[in-house]
Amino acid sequence: MGMIKLSESSLRGIGLAVTNMLLATFYIFFAFANAQSFLENPRLSVFLIVVAETIAAIFLIIRHDPQETRHSWQTWLTTTCGTLSPFLLRPVEGAEDILVGDILLVFGFVILIFAFASLNRSFGLLPAFRGVKSGGLYGWVRHPLYAAYVIVFLGYLINNQSLVNAAVVVFGIAFLVMRIHYEEDLLIQHAEYKHYASRTRWRLIPAVW
């Protein structure tokens, strides 16, 4: 019997299906752990992190198909690991939220909402060209959604201090930086984005990078 050869599009479809299954599985365990913690000890940190990731999941479901997407093992790895990272955050038993952590969480959450509102259905996972957003928060930094995640990560870690959460935050931010690299490597090839990048200097944090 001859071997069945799968087309490139079929392989991509399989890869996407596997990724979606992983994301769904990790999300369920993540949401359950934080929801259970909230029921036992209501805290803003465990509530907002679940709401933020649920909103991201909704926008992922309703996203538009991109005009151009970059598929490689590097982009699949950084995208999958970067997307899974928040789902590895866990509440710390007996922990109490403190003001600075709550402020960061609320600030990051507000930025995240505005970033999603600006993106609308242009949100996605893999590096892709879905047009250029330049208004609102995108006039300050080129990746406000990722900036929001960094702030939310730090706020959650302050209120749920553990070595595991610290490692998740460090690796999560590292993967966000790598995702920015791969995304911009694709986007900068488009004149519209190149012009936008020349006007909006900072990628993630104003006056830093």
C-alpha cells in the first residue's frame, strides 16, 4: 500500500487543529484552577486573569483570515509556547492581593481591552499581515496587546508569588519578544507597515524598546 501524501495546506490544518486542542485543554485547567481559587478566596488577580484570557479566546474564534501568514517551525514554536504561557499561571494558596499588583492588573487589563477593540477581528496567532492598525494605542507602541500582557503578567506575579509563576512570566515575556521579532520580520516587508513603523518608534514599551 502506498503512503498517503499530505499537502502543505493539510499539514498546516493538522498543526492548527493540534494547537487549538492544546490551547483548549490548557485553558480549561487554567480557568478551573483560578475559578476554584476565586470561590475559596475572592481576589481581583485570579478574576481578571481568567476574564482576560477568555476575551482573547473569543477574539481568536472570530478572527479574520489573514492576507499572508508565515509558517515555520520557529513561528509555530514561539506562537504555541507564547500563547500557552498565561495558562500555566496558578494562584498561590493563602496569598493576598496587594495594591501595586492590583493596579498593574487593572491597568494592563484596560490596555488589553482597548487593544482588542482596535484590532477587532484582525487578532490572530501566527505572524500574519492583516492590514495596519495605527490609531489609539497603536499610535504609542506597535504591539500594545503584548505590552498589556507583560503588565498583567507582572501584576499577577506580584499577587501570586511563586517560583513556578516567576518562571512562567520570564519565559512568557521572552516568547512575546520572539513573537514580535517574527511578526515584524514579515510585516516590515509591506510598505504600509514600514511607514507606520517609521512613525511609531517603540515596539513594546515607550522610551525603552
